[in-house]
Amino acid sequence: MQLTEKHQEYWRKNLVYTAILLLVWFVVTFVEAWYARELNSITFFGFPFGFYMSAQGSLAIYVVIIGIYAILMRKLDLKYNVDEGELE
Amino acid sequence: MSSQVFSHSAFNSQLKKYYGFYAGGFIAFVILLAIAEQMGMSRRWIGYWFLFATIGLYAGIGIMSRTSEVAEYYVAGRRVPAFFNGMATGADWMSAASFIAMAGGLFLGGFDGLAFVMGWTGGYCLVAFLLAPYLRKFGQFTIPDFLAERYGGNIVRSIGVISAITCSFVYVVAQIYGVGLITSRFTGLEFGVGVFVGLGGILVCSMLGGMKAVTWTQVAQYIILIIAYMTPVVWLGIKHTGIPIPQLAYGYTLQKVTELEKKITADPKEQEVRKTFADRAAAGRAALANQDKAYADGKAKVEKDLADAKASGDAAKVAAAEKAVAAYPKDVVAARSIWQREAGLQARTGGPRPHAEAYPGKDEKARDTARLNFIGIVFCMMFGTAALPHILMRYYTTPSVQQARVSVFWSLFFIFLLYFTAPCLAVLAKFDMYSNLVGSSFSALPAWAANWAKVDPGLLNITDINKDGIVQWAEVVIGGDLIVLATPEIAGLPYVVSGLVAAGGLAAALSTADGLLLTIANALSHDLYYKMIDPSASTAKRVTISKVLLIFVAITAAWVTSLKPGDILFLVGAAFSIAASAFFPPLVMGVFWKRANKWGAIVGMLAGLGICLYYMMRTYPFFTNMGVPKMDLWWGLNPISAGMIGLPVGLVTIWIVSLLTAPPSKEVQELVEHVRYPHLAGDAVVSEAR
């Protein structure tokens, strides 16, 4: 079918969400790992912070941003009328 | 539509009820065995009970879910709710390596081991944002299916099939190895017998019911593996941190570990042992540098000792000296392996590795190389995760696109539970050993240490090097697998919990092997046979062929496993690097860049895969020892991270070659639009036409 302007807009917004969440992912993964030595000089709940992030913090953030993505996309689907109906 | 709403939610709540009963039943089973143990059931029988009860259970689920419907067989009828698909993915994902080896890797490697923890969880972000929803909308049966439809033609499909089989096969060998190891350790069966008992469990399940049976078995396996992993850690956590959620509180235990490390490093007795190792290593190196002379000198020395002893007339001395002469290596070649072992003691001269320190190294350059390799492993594990066909396939099985998105969330949640526990277990076990094993007397070792040192010197070896009767940390050698296997005993739990841990490890290995074997058999039966050889084959014939191939592949994999090839961790790492290099670029560009075309995909996949394999072959000792010319590492990057080179090469090649050749057809561009929207007017017609 021919895509409308609204469809294009849906896809653009999807790309923006994806890019922002991937940026968070990149920071808590690679930027964190790059500066792990420096972060380790901070203490957080008894942990050296770099160790804490690699062992727990970043992992928890991964879970959360995937959850956020699912919620945001659900809303976007409904708003732009491309959802699949009540198939839950 | 309303009846569908009802059926999906009714199905979901029914499943929750069944699995609730099942989890309760399993816990009751463990409690019954615990009572039986108190009443005198032997360890061997507890092992048998766990082995046969759990394999029987998986087989039972397999028989109940038997099917010969194509959609049921390949994608479980596309009605697995997000929550349960999450659990199934968790079990599919967590292999013997995650369950048994990971905590040990963290124990030995400290911070460095966290690369696997991050890589094997963070990859799900890529799955969630870049692949799962789009593959679900595409809605076919295999990953090569998507590549073939998107890029057109059998060349792309064939490369996809070959890559899927290569990485899944490498990975499945590692799993079957784990199955053999666990069954042989806990039941005393032989390694080979253990492999085939486990294989029987895998086959009954996946052969009868394909994806449908594998899915429901994997949910059951997840429940067992998570109970098995958590029980001893919670117990050990209460012992050392005082709260039942040690994951939150082990930071303070880590501080104590760091204190103890400093104490051990400075301790004069420890230094004495390390000095002994340093001297022996130096002597070994000296002998290796001048082998003939060292051999002749050594021989002359033992002979002179014998002559001296005879002259002194002391019978005991003579006997000892005669023994030394008899034990002296018969030629230089035999002596060389001893010297090499002695020179290798250098590794034990360093004192305890600081657990929390990131990238330790002797100078700035060594530290930077350590950091690069940490990031290399994180990178390859993440992108490999997002490209392993047996994981991506799971997202074909949910009822809708939105359910696929939610399902990635549950998948990672269930995986997270185990992965954020493993580093905690490593720290708790280390604290226990530093405070209870180090400094204990050789005549009164902690019970678990005495037991394991006797049963398996490969996993735990304690030798009184400086003959002071006290255990120094430098005198202890630990194999990584010990940590998970021995934790129940370290925590002072009854043997039934050790059996439970074994059952958990078995569940982890079997569930992953199930998913992988199914992926290989489907690639062969669906992509190769149905799509390329005989498109007119009836559905019944396709499913039958898939089942026959499954047996064939399983037996081949078991045979390769029995040859015991190489290092398991490298095998797993290689599978990830291969998947990342071959699949990730064409899959993601296929969704996000309409202009990507057939030739871009072909050349890109070959280039990515080729450079990845080339780098591994030229740098990994297993291949270079077989005669492949060795080359230097690029930027010091280890061969396991070859995907860090292969993936960017693949992406750039697809981009350049696509731009140099004609854009894809209008139909293909419409397919890309189709997968980008969960629902478009006119979709129903499209999906029926397919």
C-alpha cells in the first residue's frame, strides 16, 4: 500500500526513540567500560562504582530501557493507528 | 476479535496455573529427596533421581506436545505469550557456560570476567530495538527465510544456511560436552554414556514436537535452573552478609575481600611460597634454554647422590636416591615437558589478583590492551547475541509484534536474575575461601575442600609447598567450574542441594542444545530442502524430513563432542564472533536501509565472515599449531574477539557494494515497509498470499 505522511512520521519517531535508547545503551556499556578504572575510585553502596556498573547497574538499565521501549512503542502504535488490535 | 481476546488471555492464565503447580511440585520433589537423604539415601541415588526424574519430565512434556503441523513444529503455532516466551528464551540462552563456568570465570578473572556478564545481557537491547519486532512482523519460519525474502535469491539463503549451521553447530558441541560432564560427575556414569543419556532427553523432546515441545520444555527447564542457581547463593549470602538478597549487599563483602587480598599479598609465609615457585620457574626456564647440558647435569647429580648415599651406608638414603635415579626422565624429550611445567609455575608467583580492579597490568600499554580486549569481548558477545539464529527464532513464536517487544523485556529480566547473581557468588565464595580455607591446617581442612581435593584434583589442588602445615593461598589451585559445583558444600548445605545444582546445570545445557539442534535441522529441512530442492513437498513430508535430520545432526554433534575438541570457552566465543560477523549487518541493514540490495548482502556476508574466520585461523594456537602460518595480533586483539573486525567490515561492504549496484525492486522495498509497521491496512491480504 501507499504510505501516508503519518506513516512516515511514525517511522521517524520510532527512529528517534531507537536512537536515544541506543545512546543510553552505548554510554552504560562502552563509555562505562572505557572509564572503569576512573569510576572505580568512587564508592557506591560499598562497591567500587565501575565494578558495580559492570556487574549490576548497566544490566538493570538494559532491562529498564527495553521495558521503556515496549511501552513507548505501544503508545506510538495506538496514536498512529498501526496497532494490531487487542491481541494480548 | 473478542473471542480471540478471550482465548489468548485464557491460554495465558491456564499456563500460569500449570507452571505454578509444576514449580510447587518440583520443590516438593526436592524436599522429599532431602528427607530421603536424612533417612540414609546414598549420594549416588540422589544423583540418579535428579537425572532421570528431570529428563523423564522433559520427555513427558515433549510427548504431550508432539505435533506434525508445520506452524506448530516450526514456530509453536505463534501463540506463546510474552512472559512464557521470555522464560523459554532465558533457558534457550543460558547454557552450561552461563550456569557453571561463568561464576568460576568471575572468581578467577575478577573484573575481567564481567565482560561476559555485560555482553550476554546488553545484546538484548540490540535484539529489542533493532530486530525482534521486525522479524515478528515478517513472520516466516527461519532467519535465512528473512534474508532470502529481503535480498532475493538462493545465494543469500545458502550463505545464511551455512552461517546458521556453522555457528549453531560449534555452540551445540559445547553444550553436549557440558551434558556429558554433568551426568558423569553426579551419577558416576561414563562421559560417553552421559552424553547419550542426555542426548536421548534432547531428542524425545525436540523431535516429537519441534518448536512447540521445545518451548514448553524450556519454560520448565528455566524454572529448575533458576531455583537451582539461587538456593545455594541465598544460603551463602545469609551466612556472610546476613540478608537473603546478597546481590544488594555484597559490596561490603567485596571490601573485605580487597582487605584480605592485601593481607595475603604482604604475608611473609605467602611470599615464601611464591618465591619457591619463582625459583622453580627460573630453573625450568634455564634448563629449557640449554637442554642437553641441563639433562646431563641433572643425570650426573642424581647418580652422584646415589654414590654418596651408598658410601654413607644409610639404607633409607640409598632407597630414596635409587628412587630418584629411577624416576629421572629417560631422555631430553621427556625432561622437556617437566621443565615446561616448572617454567609455567611463573603464573603462580603473582599473589592474589585484585578482584575489583579494572584492567590490571604491569604498564600503561598492558592496561590499555587489557581494556581493548574487555571491550572486544563485550562487543562480540553483544552483537553475537543479536545475531544467533536460535535466539532470534524465538521471537517468531509470539502472537503479535507488541508481544515480541514485551517478550524481549521478559527474556532479559529472567536472564538478568542469574547474571547479576553470578558476580555476587564469585565474591562470596572468594571471601569464604580467603577467610576459612587460607590459614587452616592441612590436618583439618574445611570438609568441602578435603572432599573436592580428593575427588577431583583438576578442580581443587592444595599442596603444602613450604611444609609448614598451614594452607597458604599460593598453595591452592582452583578450576573455575568448582565455584558453582561446590557452593552448596561451602555453604554447608546437604547433598540434595548439590544434586539440585547438577539438575540445574543439566537443564541449562539441555535447553540450549534443544534450541540449537532445532535451528540446524530447520535450516536444513526448511531452507535447504523445501525452499531450494523441492518446493512442492507436502507439509507432512517437510516435518518428517526435519525430524530425521534432527537425529542425524544430534548424532553427528555427539560424535564430534566425543573427540573433545579444544577449549569450550573459545568454541562459544567463536560462535558469537561468527554470528556477529555474518548475520548482524545484513539483518539490521535489511530493516533500516531500504537501499541495501542483494549483491551488497552477498559480498558483505562473505567479507564479514571471511575476515572473521581468517583472523581466528591465523592467530588461535589450535589452528596455528596445525600448520596455519601464524601472524601477530592486530592491536593486541585476542582471536575470540574476531567479530570486532568482521562486523564493521561486513557493514561497510554492504553499504559500498549496495550503492555500486542497482537498488532493490519495488516489491522488496514494500516488504521493508511492511515489516516496519506492526499493522497496515491491507496486511491481512499480504500475509495470506505468502
